[in-house]
Amino acid sequence: KPVNLEADTVTLDDIRKISVYQGNVILSQGTLMLRADRVQVTQNAGGLDKVSATGRPAAFRQKLDGRNEQIEGFADRIEFDSDNSQLELIGQARLRRNGDELRGAQISYNANTEFYKVTGQPDAKTPSGRVRAVIRPKTPSAQPTTKP
């Protein structure tokens, strides 16, 4: 799907295939929406390669394919590697999915494997340096049924 970008300013390096969008940046592609202060996009022969977004915070939201679920995240920096479907939320990272929420210094998420890794800041002198998770009870219709 095509990538649509809006910003106050853009600089393009056509030789290195790097573009930098600054000021109220909005990136959308299909069901993905990303908002940030600054977004750097790198392209390869196949199109979009890597995206690095920064903001206070940078934020994204996406509807998951084939499901009636959304995933949304917030962080000081969001990086996405399209070749590996790897998403990194770095700095005051928060990720919400289906009512559940993860918080930490860094959250890594692979869209192919749906594997999450959340890292805290063990050297922090406050409890906020720890990883936090909120797991909400699922509705009875979402739970598997067993027959006697």
C-alpha cells in the first residue's frame, strides 16, 4: 500500500534515498497512522525500508490484519524495520493492545511472530524504572469453550 506523509518541511537526499519530515508529521499506510515531530524515512529497491520517528511522544496506531483489534504505542522514539517487521519503542515506551498495556524504557515487538520484549531501567532510583503490565480480564465470548 502507498505511504502518505504530511509535514511542515521535508528534505530529500535522492542519492542515499533518505527523506526527513519535520513539524507535525503524519505518516499513514493502510490502517497504520504515525504522528511525530520528526520522521526519517529510508527507502530501498522495494520501497519503504526503515522509519525513525521522534516526538514528545511519537505515537502510532494500527488495526491488526484479520482481527477487530488495534495496537497503539507511544515513545520518545519509534523505529520500524519493514524487512523484519520489527518495531522498537524507545524512551518512556507504552504499548496498548486489546485493553492490555505494557510500559517500560524500551519495548520491542515483532509483527511476524507477535513476540514482545519489554525492558525497564534497572539503575533507576524510583519504582518507575521497572516494567509494568496491565492485563485486563477477557470477555467470556473471547475465552475458548470446552465440552464435558
